[in-house]
Amino acid sequence: MVTSSSSDESRVARIVERIRAIPAGFVCTYGDIDPHAPRLVGRVLSTSQDRMPWYRVVRADGSAAMGARQIALLRREGVPFRGERVDLRRARLPH
């Protein structure tokens, strides 16, 4: 876990649950996952030992924080792009 308090642990658990719920072919932004703490989402993704589709979480401008590997995984799932950025109008999971 990222933090030790029970409220922080439940928030982290919600973040992990939301990331796992992103279906193939769609993405969410860090802010979609937790509008009040997008940086926490990034920290959870970088420190968690849980298996989750990390590559389906992109920056608010559609860019891939993890670069070429993330882009390749998203393209393999059929996520639409505009250049090197995800086309969020078409690929963003409605919330």
C-alpha cells in the first residue's frame, strides 16, 4: 500500500478498482480516476504490486506517460490515436 491510514487505504483501493474496471479499447485520465488526487493515481500505479491495466490510464492531453510501450499496448487494443496522443473524444471511458 502507498499509505498507512485506513481512509488512505480505502482511497487507494477505490483507485485500483477504477483502473481495473477500464475495459479494453478505452482509457481514462489520471483525473478521471480521482479528480481530487490525480498524482496519487500515478503514485498508486508506480508503486502497486497489484496486476492492473496501467497502460489504460493516460494524461489529460491524451499523451502516454510511459511512452512507446504504453502506446503499443493501447494500439494493440484498438484505442484510437491522433498522432502520438490518444483521441480522448473517441477513447475516453464515459463516466
